[in-house]
Amino acid sequence: MYNPFFSTMMLALEAQKVIELRIVRLSWGGREGRAEMQAMVIEKVHAGMEAATTLMAGGSPERVIARYREHVATNTKRLTAA
């Protein structure tokens, strides 16, 4: 049985790690900080458009949350690899 509360809470917890890693990257400044800031804004715009498209095409909010969790996992992996 799918529990939307659980997946939403997991998204919130997982996103906190990305927020922490991004704040560190931004606070370093320089070229890496600017690149992370640009990537962050671009990713957020794309993720919002993807979510809207999914919902307009009849997708469920659960699918949107699952996809956001995939994006968060990718960012966590990328930001911890450096």
C-alpha cells in the first residue's frame, strides 16, 4: 500500500542533505559557487516544468514526488562525489 505521507516526509528529509551540501558549495564562492547557483536555478525551473507537465498529462502527485526524489538522489550523489 502506498503511503503519500511517508514519501513526502522522505523527500523533505532527503532534500535537507542537498540543501546542506549546496549551502557549503555556495559559501565557498568562486567559480564552483557560481556554477552551483546557476545549476540550482536551472534544475528548479526544469523540475517545476516537469511536475506541471506530469500533472497536466494526468499523472499523479505521487509520481511527481517520486520523480523529485530521483532528482534529489542524483544531486546528493553529485554533491558528495566532489
